Amino acid sequence: MEVAGCPVPEDRTYDLEESLWVQEDPATRIATLGLIASLGALAGAFTAVAFRPIPDRVAAGRSVATVESVRYTGPVRLPVDGTIVARNPEVIRRPKLLNDSPYDRGWLVRFRPDPGADASSRLETAAAIADRLRDRIVAARIHCAPASPDWEIVEVGSECAATLSRLDAELAAHPAGEVVLLVTDDPTSPIELVRWADRSGHTLLDHRPDGGFHRFLIRKEAHPVPRRRAPGTGRVGPAA
């Protein structure tokens, strides 16, 4: 399900106070823990993850890791008593997985809850937290986008042709897979960026009007394939 534009999968439970999700495998009783997408959208791109050097058994409420972004630093607390069985090395190498894949590759730890551990006071279903999460998202003006930007381009007062020329130059200097946030006040940009994406083969992930500005998320593809739109239908196919 989605809550105010932010994904909240229904196949797991949530500690909304700590902005965490937990998904337990009933066959192994191993639970996976991660951060909810709205926290990543609020925090911005995560830049560091540090796991606590603690014994494998952890009491409920104790921190097992610290996550850091340019505007957020906070602990990750285990919601129930349990034993840590794995820590995700991928998020050490690439902390932005917490933003870009919060419910999949961006998991933090796996743990085995203690027998008889009562999680009912802390963990709730997606439906149970939906209204409170919606209030939080609206109050904080959180926007959950498909990815978090690695860098930004801000063009104010420039014609779209000049903006696109700079975008091409900047993309050429960055590695494939990175995401740029382009902010422009050009009123023609919603049309021109779609045309540019079709022509260049790079991916326009998201567009959000914001007052008099337009905010675009663009991913540089390793092997961009130009596209064309069928006249009158808007359907996209490979360029001839």
C-alpha cells in the first residue's frame, strides 16, 4: 500500500515511533529489520552506517546501528529482545541503499527474536499505522521519490536549452547509475525534459512541481537507448 505517496508494504510490521519495519520468516523465525521509506525521504541521502560492536544478543530498545545523512543522525533500535544473526555489509559500502531500496537491498540487520518475546506493544500492521504516518508525512512535507539524488543542478532564470546543455555536460562527468536532482523555474521544462529523456535514453524518474519551480530526478544509464513516442498515443518504443 501507499500512504501519502510513500510505500508501506503490507507483508511486514512496523515500529512507527522508531521509523522501522520488521519482516519475520515463519519457517526460520529469523526477522529482518530496516528503515521505512518516509524516513529516508525526510533525511535525504544517507552517507554512513555504523553497526554497534555489541554482543549478538540485544535487549529491546537497544541501538544496533547508527545511520547518518547530511541532515539526520539517529540510532536504529531493536524493537524486541533478540539475537543478531547478520548485518548487511552492502549498506556499509553504499549507505544510499537505505534510500533507494529501503524494503529490499537496504535492510540493516537480521535477528532471531527471543522465544516468547512480546512485540505487540511496539510492532503494528501497515493498516494500523497508516493514519498516523499520513499525518507525519503531511506535517513534515515529505515527498517519497523513486531514488535519492547523488548531486544537484539548480538553474534559475535560464532557458531550457541552456539547462539541458548543462545537464548533458554534468551527466558526462558522472558514473552510470547516479541520480541528479534538477531544479529549474523554466515553465516549458516538463515538456522539454520528457523530450530530452526520450532523445538521450536516460531515465526521468520523477517530476514534482514546487511553487514556481520544477524538480526532476534523472538517472544516468550505463547504456542509454533513445526512445520515440508513437504519434497520438504517447506510447514509447526504441528510436528507429
